[in-house]
Amino acid sequence: MNNAAHIEIAYITAAVLFCFGIKMLSSPKTARKGNLVSAFGMLLAVGATLLYKGLDLRWIGVGMALGGIGGVLAARLVQMTAMPQMVAVFNGFGGAASLLVAWSEYHIRHPERMGLMPIAVAATVIIGAVTFTGSMIAYAKLAERIPSRPILFPHQHPINAALGITAVGCTAVFLMSPASHYALFLFVMLTALVLGVLLVIPIGGADMPVVICLLNSYSGLAAAAAGFVILNNVLIVSGALVGASGIILTRIMCKAMNRSLANVLFGGFGALRQGKKGYHGEARSLSVEDAYYLLEAARSVVFVPGYGMAAAQAQHVVRELGELLESNGAEVKYCIHPVAGRMPGHMNVLLAEANVPYEKLVEPPDVNPIMDTVDVAVVIGANDVVNPAARDEPSSPLYGMPIIEVDRARTCVVIKRSLNPGFAGVDNPLFFKPNTRMLFGDAKQVVSSLVAEFKEAT
């Protein structure tokens, strides 16, 4: 059996491992093993690729060393609160890598006529460019380097449509004679880079989880297209898997946000309405001691975690408080909105890190029907996902988004630093509801104080 056959067998094995790994990621019990299986598949694919003749292994080794160092530093130094923006950066780098592969192959081969290779090059460049700049804007919004609110300008949709049509038209001309239209090739790339920026800047912070999913899918599609450029089977398979899974996750997030997929694909959603500002009323606060008496008497408690819990790294003390409440006879659940935090699964990862049993994690449809019977709903740093305006006010930018209806609980305790709005920039009438009590302070310090109250009582 020759060397090429060994490489193809390794690629097929890697593709099978990718499929099994993704399947295992669907369950928290097998997710860690699934990640290892997929990682081993990628290691096998990279190792097989290095068997190709003519590769300069010295430069490849330098690249792998630099990438490995960067990966280790990112894993060790990046805080959990910064995971969403790191995912956005990784999506962008994936798109940029695919773009550079296609650009390099175009220079090497100088295709003279229309065929699969020029089409694949054009597709990779367009998708990769949109993914790169779009992901960088998503990163800037998530990291609050630019305003997280929607950034709008006149005639935005017609301009985006014109850029898209221009890119497609110029690509068609380029494909007629790829070798003689290098300037047109660069123009298409530049147009796609600009389009990526314009598609993401009008999207508000509340919709960022949807955008991350979509850009993740784009990065996979760009990788699959790059696989056709260099005729690499494992890159085609892995890119297609990422692209398909990203689209499925996008659909799930769209449903959670009550957005249509068309809104996501054409951009500019969730940005046009201005909600009611400055809710009037009295925000009733309570002390840690009063909150302890409230929780001590409760028979059913629902925790609703949000980005504030992540920022305070309070997940471990929240789990400890939940265990103390259970030992006191209360039924405890953790209700997680699909878009809580700033990326899909953000809260799930945090609570899993704190060893909260998965069976105690529930979704809004599981809790909302029985919320009237819940003694205390404890909101920990969440805001937009518990905002009643999304249910009650058609003028709100959040209107129509399914929420966790904590305002219907017998008592709602909101642990938050202030009355400021959430990432979407929308004021929250929950803070002024008659059954709401504000417990101001850092989430970790407040929950730790509640834990200390329970321990002192025993």
C-alpha cells in the first residue's frame, strides 16, 4: 500500500472520529470524552497531512509551536467571562485561515479557465472574508471595545444588498478568466471584508449568541470550500460538519430569541424599536439577613444565572447555597435561558464547572408553567432574559423573546450591582415589581454571605 493510500485511510478514520465526537457532545455526560475523541481525530488528520511529500516541515513545526503556545496561553489565561469573545476571535481566525489558503492556491496555480478550483477559491474568499471581519466586530461588541447597541446608518439594507450583488457579479466575471482578473479578485475580497463589517454592526448585544452561532457556521463552510481548493477530503468533511452543526445551533438560538433565520442571514435584526425608558416606581432592597430568612422559609427555589454570575465567578458558591437549601428541605432548580450569558451554553459550562448536577438544570418551558408556585426566584446577574418588557411591551426591542417569567414567582430576589440595564441596553421593569426585592452587591460576595448565614444557623 503506497503512502497516498495510508493518508486517505487516516483521513477517513479522522472523519469518523469527528462524527462520533460531535455526537458525544450532545450530552453533558459524554461531552468531555467527545471532545477528546474529536481532538484525537484532528491529531490523526494533521499527522497524516505531514506525510505528504514536498512539505517544508521546518516552517510547519514553527507554526505548530507558535499556535500551540498561543492555545495554551489562551486556555490558561483567558477568564471564563471572556470565553464569548475568544470564540468570536477563533471563528474569525478560521475564516481568515481559509481565505489565505485560497489566496495562496490562486497564486500557485494561476487557473486559466473556469472549473471547480476557481469556483472554490471565490467561495472560500467571500465566506472567509465575511467571517473574519464579522467575527472581529462581534468580538469588539462582546468585549465592549465598541458600543454593544445596534449601530445603524441610512439606507443600510440597500447598501448591504448592493455590496452582495456587486460581489456576486464581479465573481461571475472573474470566473470567466481567473488568471487575467487578479485585480477583480482583490476587489471581491475587499467587498466581502466590508460586507462582513456592515452585516454585524447593526446587530445588538442581546442577539450576539445568534451571531456567534452563525459565524461559527460560516467558518466551517469556509473551511469546507478551502478543502475543495486544495482537494483535501478531511478538510471538506470537518468543515461541512462545523458548518452544518453551526446552522443547527443557529436555528436553536433563533427559536430561543424568537427570531427568524431570514432575519439572521440578512442582518440588521433586533435593532429598530426603542423601548420605554426610565420605569417609575420604587425598587425595594433588602439585606443579606432578610434574604436569608426569606430563603430559609422557602420550600421551592429557582436560581436564574446570568452574565453577572460569570463576571463574579460565583458559580461555586451558588452551588453551595443550593445544597444548603436542599438540606433545609427546599426543592432547588437552576433555570437557564438558551441565550443567557454572551454565547450559547455559557451558563451550562459554568454550572458544570461547579459540579451542579445536570438533572437540576431546566429550561424556561419547564419552569414558567409552574412559576406561580415557586416561593423564591433568585436572579443572579441575569437581566434581559428575565425582562417582562419582552412579554408585555410591543415597543421594546426585546418584544417577542421568550423569557424566564420570574416576576410571577411569589418573591423574586435580584442579585445585582445596580439598576443599570443589561447587555441589550434595555431598561428592566422587573426591578420595580411589587414582589421583587433587590439585593445589591457583587454576586459572589452576596451569595457567600448567604451561605455564611445558613452555616451559622446550623
